Amino acid sequence: MSRPTIDEQVTILMRGAEFGDEQIKEHMQAELRERLIEVEKAGRPLRVYCGYDPTAAYLTIGHTVTMRKLRQFQELGHQVIFLIGSFTGLIGDPSDTTSARAQQTPEQVAENARTYTKQAFKILDPEKTEVRDNAEWLSNLTFSDVIELASHFTVQQFLSRENFALRYAKGEAIWVHEFLYALMQGYDAVQMETDVQVGGTDQLFNLLAGRKLQEAFGQRPQVCITVRILVGTDGHLRMGKSKGNYVGLTEPPEMKYGKTMSIPDSAMRNWFELVTRWTPAQIDELLDAVKQGGMHPMEAKKKLAWEVVSIFDGDEAADKAAAHFARVHQQRQLPEEMPTRTLDGLTNIVDIIYDAGFAPSKSQARRLVQQGAVKLDGERVTSIEVEIEAEGERVLQVGKRRFLRLVPGKGVGEI
């Protein structure tokens, strides 16, 4: 199969790109065409990257929007760098927040990053992916180096960012370390001497910071390609691990399916366009059918949920997840398969929830009980003091999608 022409490559790579400013888009498109012509003559690929901060132990389907853009570059023969932001993850990206992020410890970041590459290869071609970690160079910067980087920016430039401007207008704190994030991300581009950086639309300031620093270091400024943001399961905020509105790449197929089914109707187009493999014509046909009353929104979401699971776990897993959803959520039956825990005597409900991994902490497990999200044999548990003894087989339900079979016997059993 022949390599696409330069114009065809530009069309493919700019598809779905948004900048919020038509002039910036036209400028970046023109620069991309120039770069493609130059590297073709030079017989080398473009160096393209996107960074992912390990703020949790899993990537979400929101991350795959930029990954799919990276995959397009790979399929056109270009070099892709999957950058793990271990060092920037310590600072916390302020781009999509209206308040300061909680900072993580180096140990937390290292643990979160452990499986990132394996997760990313659900989308990226491992044979064509270079994996880097920005702690390689950022951890070696001296204070003098940081001052040098900071000298290329003004406070006014940072305060012009919408999220900082809103906080400043409200008199809310803007911490100095938050300003440093853009400097650190910009320096990534300098160290890797990249031709192109991909990011979400909320990352444009950081990507442009990379251009500015590359120019200051005598490099040619990178082309920036920003893509739309996937909204979370709430249908409003950007999908994020800290917001709890995410679908994780490593979550069980049934969880992916159920969470997708929970999105509001208003979010369907956003998900259809950014997550699925469907063509624009297929998406318009589905949404028109919903709008005209020819298809119930739930049926459209079932197609979407099946597609999401199929992409990441395969068709067979998607079929099983769909059957699980119908049985548990529509027919109100228990799932055929669920983890089992053996109880040896009375055990506190909070301990069971936490030990099963249904809550990240015991305080969160207590909140789930207090919020009425826990049922035992179909009856709501209202007290955190409840002690459970397995008398025959019993079923604990936490939220809509998590089930645990409790059986009597000695030992902890399997979770």
C-alpha cells in the first residue's frame, strides 16, 4: 500500500484538531505541512509525543483520545514518544482545574506509573513506540536552571489563562508551583527535540510554552495539535480520575459497559465522536434516529457501551458485558459470576468492603454505607457498626455494579 501524499497526511492528522482560534489552527496546519515535506526529503520520521502524568494507577478512556492521534502518526510511519510524566506528576497539572491539585509523593507517582506502558499499548503499537520518563531530565535541573526557564515567561501570561484568571478574580489561591508546571512540560519538548506535541484543548498554553522554550534553546518550535476533551460519565466535566467520572482502561468489561450506560443523553455525541471507531456518517445516522424517535437513547447507549468494551477487551467480552448489564440492571437479577469471600466469624461491614477493594480506604467504605450505597441480600445496610456472619451463602452489593459472595468457613478465602 502506497504512503499517503503530504496533503492526505495533513488531512488525516488535523482531523478532529481544535484550538479555539482559527488563526492558530491555520498556522499549525501550515507548519505541519512544511515539516512533513522536510522530513520526507530528509528521509526521517517526525518525532511526535504526548505526556501522561501518573496521578492514578490507571489510564482512562479519556486518555485514549490523544493516543489515537499518536497512533495515526505511527500508521503514517512517524516516531511516537509515550512520555510518562513522573516528575510533572509531582507538581500536578493545573490546566483543567479551578483549584490547586493535591500534590503526590514520589512513591505514589512511581507506583501509579508502573503499569502505564502496558495500558497504553492497548492503543499504541509497541514496536513503534519510544517510552520516556521526564524524571530523566527534570530531576536533574538546578535552581539556576529553573530561574533560566522562568525568565522566558511573564506573570501576566499565566494570569491570562482562564482557570487562573477565574481563581484570581475570586481571590482564591494560585500557588507558585502551579506556574512551574508549564515550564517543566515545555522543557520536555526541548530535551526530546520534538517536531510535534499532541494534547487536549486545555493543554494549549503548555504546548505553546514548549514552542517558546525550544526557540529560546535554538531549536525549531514544535507543531502543536490539540484535540477535544472527552467529558466524564457526569456529562459535564472533563473525564478525570480525581473527579470519579472516569472509565478506566483496566476496569472489568462489565464495569466499562455499566459506566458507559450511565452517561447522560447530552454526552452521546461527544463519546461517539471521540471514543468509537464509527464514521461521521454512522454517528449522524444513529443520533438522527434518536432525535426522530426511531431509536430509544438507551438502545443507542447500548451500542456505544458494546463498542467501548469491544475496543479494549474484544467482541466476546462486549457480548458478556451486555448480557451482564441486561441481567443485573434491567432484569434485576444477580450476576452469574462474582468474587467470593469466606467469613470466619463476625466481620464488620466496613472491613469487608475495604478488604474486597470496593473502596480505597475505610473512611470511604464508611461513607458508602452512610450514603445508602450498600446492600446485604437485597436489603440496604444503614449502620457502619453492622457485623456480618455468613449463614449459608449471602450477597453483598456496593453501588450498582459491585457484588461479593459471602460464604461461611475458616480463613479469608479468595477476593
